[in-house]
Amino acid sequence: MAAPVVWKTPGEVRAWVKSVQLLGQRIALVPTMGFLHEGHLSLMREGGKRAEVVAASIFVNPTQFGPQEDLSTYPRDAAGDLRRCGSAGVFGVYMPEPSTVYPGGYQTYVNVEEVSQGLDGDKRPGHFRGVATVVAKLLALFRPDVALFGEKDYQQLQVITRLNADLELGAEIIGMPTIRETDGLAMSSRNSYLSPDERRRALGLSRGLFAAQKAAAAGEADVAKLLALIRTELVGVQAREDYVELVDARKLTPLTVLEKGTPARALVAAFMGKTRLIDNVAIQLG
Ligand code: AMP
């Protein structure tokens, strides 16, 4: 596969978008923060099935990090990422500088009111404002026919689906399943922070979620009991819970009992040492 084109400015992207539109071709966009793994690449490959050309962005977006978070240490590998994008069939990658996306005097932000509340919205104040702002800018710049995001960041996917509809940005938003390591750990750029011991213990998150998923499928409707199954696994691996919740899969409002036919989602955020990990699964009462 050819090495992707690299764009550094919105002007370069706009010129390319116009040329693609003139040819009547569809664009798929995959926004990322880089340090790419199979989860990211699965979105890019799916983009290639849904559109003639695939573009990606790699931008560690400062406005979605809190003051105590890992902006300055977020892992980076631009050269490796470009190779991986090329192998996944990506035509071009937008890699702007923060000062290009947020030049002096910048003052416009996007706030998605309801689905940004609760879960990560409560634990990471301002996070979804940063996410919504940068994704709205990317969707407005690329005008993609489809944009692909992972269910790994489940609340983020709901925020983006909402903003795309509300701002009439016209993309089809595709949510893609979480890609896991063979032992079940959800792939994440932040897994690179884990020591070998933390990496082993991190399995407690997915183990707990799968236990709850299995119990619900077997008929357990009591949400307190399902949450307890998840917490037992977190305690067992000495993970520090940030939240454990079972919510309505669309509105993200907490549930107390499961009902047949109502899609639900179990979500976990927990610290393994200094590293904050998130994961989630679909919950269906059997
Ligand atoms: P990030 O680089 O972490 O901002 O993620 C970029 C995109 O990749 C987001 O839409 C994520 O939800 C998605 N993503 C991250 N990890 C995974 C995974 N393990 N499986 C599927 N998609 C993922």
C-alpha cells in the first residue's frame, strides 16, 4: 500500500475534499489520537468498504484533557502510525498542530447537553466539550459521507451521533465493535502505560463485564446484582473504581431493573495503578 498523504492545514484538506467531490467519490473519515492499534485499523478498513476514499486524522486534542490528565505523556508514534494507516488503505492523514486547530483568539466550543452528562462526563469535566468541538470541526472540514467511531468509547459515540444530527453535518455515523486482545482486554493506546503486572490485572475489567453480560443473558434482571459481579472482579485485581454503571443504551440514563427488549449497556472506568481504563459491553436480558 502507498504511504498516505499528510495534510497539516485545513486549506490542504479542503482542496483535497473538493477534488474528491468533483469525482463524485464518497469519503470515509476516522478521527483518532494516534498510537494506532487494531481497534483503529478496524475502523479504517470498514471505512474502505463504505466509501471510495478513506481519510484519518491524528490529533491529540488538548481541549479534551483535564489539567491533571495525561496530555503531555500521551503515547505518540507518527512514523509507525502513517505506516499502519497505509496498510489499512487510508489515502490521507490530517495531522495538524494544536495551534492550527486552536489559533490565538479561538473561542467556539460545542456542548452536547444531555448525553455528555453522567459517566465520563461527570468524572472528566469538560472532556466531552473538547471531544464534541474537535469532532464537529473535523466533520465540517472533511464533510465525510461516513465517519467511523469505536464502541470502546461508548458515551463518546452517543455524543458524536447527537452532535452530527443536531448540527446537520450530514455524515453517517458508524459505531464499530470493540477490538480486544486475545485474553479479552479492550485495545487502547493507554494500555502502553501498564506494567506487566498491571496488564495482567487489567483483565478484571472485561472479566467483570462479561460476567454481568452472561448473568443477564441467563435471566438476572436485578441491576444491583449485575453491578456487584463487576465490582467483585475489580476488587479482585485491586483496580480502583471510578464508576460502574448499567444504563439505557441510547439515553445513558441509569437503570435499576433490566427489561426484555430494552437495550442496556454496562460501563466501567477504573484505575490500574495510575492508568485510567474504560470498557463496556451490551447487556441483554435473556
Ligand atoms: P482514540 O485514538 O483513542 O481517540 O480513538 C480513536 C477511535 O478509535 C475512537 O472512535 C475510538 O472509539 C476507537 N477505538 C479505540 N479503541 C478501540 C478498540 N479497542 N476497538 C474499536 N475501536 C476503538
